Amino acid sequence: MTAVASGAGGCALLFVSTDGLSGGAAAQPDQEGGDAATDGRSDGPLIDGGADTGTIDGATTDAGFCASNLGHTLCDDFDNRDDATLGWMTSRGGRGFVDTDSVRTRSAPHAFLAGTSAGPQIISYASIYRSVGTSNRLRLSFDVFVTPPPGSVGDSFASIQFAGEVYLDIIWLTGGGFLITERGGATRPEHPASKDIPASTWIRLQVETTPGRIIASVDGVTALDVATMRTYSGAAEVHLGMYSEDAFAIAFDYDNVLVDTSF
């Protein structure tokens, strides 16, 4: 079992320009053992946040999670389009898959699903990711539902990246524990969380990095508060999806994503 970094109708995707932000990270390079990252998805449907109803790509939208959470750098509840990956870059390899989930959602009618099927022990990954500007701080929060594997794993399911060089890798462990690994240097400090993310139920996770600190909470309760071992700044990206080197099937559903680079 090895944990390694992630590559990564009716919904609202809200992307708001933020003062002081510029540029953005380029699409990540292909990872060994899989297909090339899919580009051309960065210009997703936009909502100005001023109305409760409207039309996006011919679909009528109702007031939902993003309409009720204005003013963030990025909001996506995946609910106003049939393809949850629209508006994001995608990366897949091995047995990894991405899909739109219309059965298991936190806010109906859609969630984003990433996972891998069972098979030989190979590198498998499946993620969506998006540039969110240049900053030295970032807060990512989302609802996640883990469909547990039949065996022991330690799989990445989200990451926060800066200039593609240093990043925080969020890893789910069998039994519900999770940890955050700091990557991008000779050492890889690991920070185990004091709260679990239990499988088979929706949980809200928030992870933020500010100069000098990493803080994470589970359903609003602090699970981790540590000093950073790296300097996190530059062109920032958020990645949602899984990376696995195991042989077991595992899946992660995501919903109601919020990103902030100014707080």
C-alpha cells in the first residue's frame, strides 16, 4: 500500500474574480501509466450570483448551494449540467474513472464521482482540477462520500497545489482516518488528523493553508492544526479525485465545493 500525490442535468459553478489574483497554473503533466490530461474544459458555465434562477447551457437553474454561497473564489455544486467535469480539467489513468452521480448527492440532482475498479495492483488515478489564481493562502471545503474498498488502502482523494511544485496531499486511510502530507521537497512530512472521515456517509471537509499553518476540520470540528514545513505560494490549483496504487475498488463522491484565496 503506497499513498502518492493525486494528478486529481441541473448544478451551479461560480467562479469569481478576486482582487490581487492573476495568472494560474498550467495543466499538470501526464502521470506514468495513464492517459494524457484532458484540456479544453477550463471555461465552464458561469453564474454571476445575482439571481436565484437562470439558464446555463439551456438548463434552468434553481436557487441552490452556490446561489446561497456568494462571494467565494470558486463554488461548484455540480447541479446545472449533465457532465460534472465541465468547467474543470480532467486527468485519468489506469483503471481510474470520473462520472456524474445522480443517485448519491449531498445537494440534488448531481455530484461528481471519481474512483477505480478492482484489478491488478497498478497506478490508477481520476481527478478534476482547476486553477484559482496566485496567492499564498487557500481554503478548500467540500462534501465527500467514501464508498469503502474491500481491503486496506491509503489513497489520495484531494490536493491543494501551488505552481505545481509544492502541495498538500489529502489521503484517506482504511477505517476512516485521514492525513495531510506536505510534498515537493526531499522529505514528506505527514500530519495525521484527530478526526475520522467515516465511509458510507456524507462528511464536510475543510482544509486551509496560510503562511505558516495548515488547518483542517471535519463537519466544523478542528481535526488538524499544525505548522507548515513548506512555503506555499504562487499559481494555485485545487484537485478533487483519487490516486491509488492498490488493487481494490474505491470511489469518492464530491459535492458543494467552495474555494477561497482571500480570507
